[in-house]
Amino acid sequence: MRLRNDREGYGSVSIGLHWLIAVVFISQIMLGVVMTRILPETAATTFWAYQWHKSFGLLLLLLAALRLIWVLVETRPVTKGSRGLVLAAGVVHRCLLVAPILIALAGWVVVSVSPLGIPTFAFNLFVVPHLPLAPGDVAETRATMVHRWLAYGTVSVVAIHIAAALLHHFRWRDDTLLRMMPKRRQSAGNDR
Ligand code: HEM
Ligand code: HEM
């Protein structure tokens, strides 16, 4: 399978990054909800749930930054559909390119300004330094709100994105979903 995109479809770098980011992003949302709303606040499990959330969140920051660079330098495959649909897809894709980066940065700010000053043990291997920001209750509350609402706002955009992918596949019967699937050779004029 080819590495690079062309006007007809995605290469393996874009496809690999897309699904890796999608899986980690959805897992991060679930872990975020569980650790803040379901697990008891003081349990050791909660401490480790936070540490895994921070570790995978920072990994996602790296992957999403790599993807952004890749999208900026790579050919963008042509989006199928009416002018309005192409415009809407462009807006949604741009949001989803940037959102994971902003959410992860906001999370990093939360832990950096928290007066508790709990270190981040990335994958239990090394300590990630805090950002050079002044700790304080107000700053922590504000950063938490930004982190939380960016995350939940992005979930709504992802829901629209998934619904659009399913509509393309089942209703409009084009190859939009299939060309984002691994191990599929794309060639011109392979619409169903
Ligand atoms: C794109 C990656 C990330 C996503 C999607 C995400 C998502 C979430 C979600 C959904 C919550 C629960 C919010 C709530 O209901 O209160 C949460 C909480 C939290 N996240 Fe993240 N997060 C990400 C990255 C990070 C990173 C990189 C860090 C730190 C290095 C971090 C630190 C935290 C902390 C400390 C909380 C608890 C905030 C509170 O006290 O409510 N997150 N995150
Ligand atoms: C089950 C979940 C998902 C499905 C079925 C899905 C499906 C797709 C499809 C079919 C495309 C190609 C659209 C086109 O060529 O016009 C695409 C592109 C894209 N998706 Fe998803 N997606 C999912 C989850 C996500 C998530 C969670 C994110 C980000 C947090 C995301 C971000 C993107 C971006 C940025 C693009 C633009 C192309 C690129 O990767 O550079 N997707 N998605």
C-alpha cells in the first residue's frame, strides 16, 4: 500500500494516523468521564487512571501535531458531494485536526497550574515537566472548564463526522468511508 495521498484517496500514513488518533481520542473521553465522575476521588486506582489519562493525552498531542504537519504538506483527496457538503466537511475536518491539540494543551495547563502540583508520570517511565505557569485555584478552575468543554464540544463534532461517514457509505453509496479503510488500493473511478 502506498504511503502518500493522491487526489483520489488516502495513503497509509494518513489512514494509520486517522485511526490511531480516533481510537486514542474516544478512549480518552471515556477515561476522562470515568476518572472524574465514577471512581472514588481518593482511591489509588483514581490516581493511576489520571496518570494514564495524562500519558495518553500527551501521546495524542504528539500524534495530532504530526497529523497536522502531514495534512499541511500532503495532497488532500477530493471530498465527494455537493458544494455545501464539501464546505461543511472542510469545516468539520479542520476542527478535528486542531481540537485534540487544544484539548491536550488545556489538560497540560490544568496539571501545571494546579496548586496540588502532582507530577505527570508518562507511561510510568519518566516525569513530564509542568508548563512554566503560576499555580492557583482560579487558574485551575478556568483551565479545567476550557479542557472539559473543548472535549465535550469536540465529541458533538465527532458525532456529526461519524454520521456523515455513515451517510456517505449507506445512503449516497460513494467510497468516502472505504478510502479511509486500511489495505485498500485506491484507483480513479472506483465509486460503487
Ligand atoms: C485530547 C486529549 C484529551 C482528551 C480528549 C481529554 C478528555 C478529558 C475529559 C472528557 C475529562 C473529564 C472532564 C469532566 O467531565 O470533568 C478530562 C479530565 C481531565 N483531564 Fe483530560 N483529556 C485529554 C488530554 C489531557 C492531558 C494531556 C492532560 C494532562 C497532561 C489531561 C488532564 C486532565 C485532568 C487533570 C482532568 C481532570 C479535570 C477535573 O478536575 O475535572 N487531559 N479530560
Ligand atoms: C468511528 C469513528 C470515525 C469514522 C467512521 C471516521 C471516518 C472518516 C472518514 C470516512 C474520513 C474521510 C473523509 C473524506 O475523505 O472526505 C475521515 C477523515 C477525517 N477524520 Fe475521521 N472518522 C472517525 C473518527 C474520527 C475522530 C475521533 C477524529 C478526531 C478526533 C477524526 C478526524 C478526522 C480528520 C481530521 C479527517 C480529515 C482527513 C485526515 O485524517 O487528514 N475522525 N474520517
